[in-house]
Amino acid sequence: MGGGTLIRGLMAIGVALFSANLTSLATEGDVTASAELVTPIDILGEGDLSFGTLAIPRTGSCVYDVSAIGTLSASGATDCQGLSGQSLPAEFSVACDADALVTFELIYTNSAPAGATFSSPSNPMSIDGFGAGSALQTIACDTDGLSDVTAGGRLTVTPSASSGFSGQVGTIRLEAQYE
């Protein structure tokens, strides 16, 4: 074996050793897989808000409030009164994780005829039978995973309202999300 062959043989061994060392420099890394599992919030409208039959004032305006527990109050002109029918709050059923913090929000849309305006009263919402509170509340979902929400409404009526009107004056939308 000549000197050149020996050197080529040693170089081949060196390259092989160098290649072997490269593979031993590799490292490993791990990543984790994660997930958050929650019960989706499900909202079901159970009952419509009803004002009953209301008087149109001859002068001034009447403000009719149905509370979150369903009582009707009338203020304004002297002839403001509920004439017949039952006043009822809107009712919603909300399925959510038991005891999880949930933010509830009522959103009111007016579609009353000319001479009337539908809106939110003060303290329009009651959740799970607690006293009426604001239209935006954060509270724990009931321990059985079902929260009952009731919502009141306000109808302001002026003398220009159409006598004999009967129909929808607005909508109430309930939104809910986990905190």
C-alpha cells in the first residue's frame, strides 16, 4: 500500500468519523397538545314579553314598564293605565356549565309604530330568581347547569300612537358568554 493510498484511507475514515459525530449532535424537542373543553352555551326563548292592552294618552306621554318579574307600572299623563290583559316578562332558558361564570347581556330593538317607542327599563334583567339588575350582568350559571333569565321592557306611548294597533313593538335578544 503506497503512501497516497494510506492517506486516502485515513481521510475516508476521518470523513466517516466526522459524519458519525454529526449525527450525535442532533437533539430532540417535545411539544404538547392541549385543549379546553366547555359545554356550549345554549339559549332558548321561552316566552314573549307582553304589556297587555294599554291606554293612549290624550296629552303628554305614558311610560309603561313591565318589570323583570312581570309587574306593570304606568307613569306620565293622568290617563296612563293598563286596560286589560296580563303583563308578562320575556323568559329565556340558558344551558351552561354548572357554577361557571357567565356574562349575560340584553339587547333591545325598537320596532314600535309611530307614536310609541320600545326600550329597556331600568334594571331589566333577573337571573335565577335574584332581584332585577342591569342589562349586563356576570353571574355563575345555576348549579344544575340551567339558568332562567327574565327580562322586562318599556313602552313609551304618545297621543300620536295609532288606536287599535296590536302587534310586535320590538325584540329582546339575550347574549351569553363564559368569562
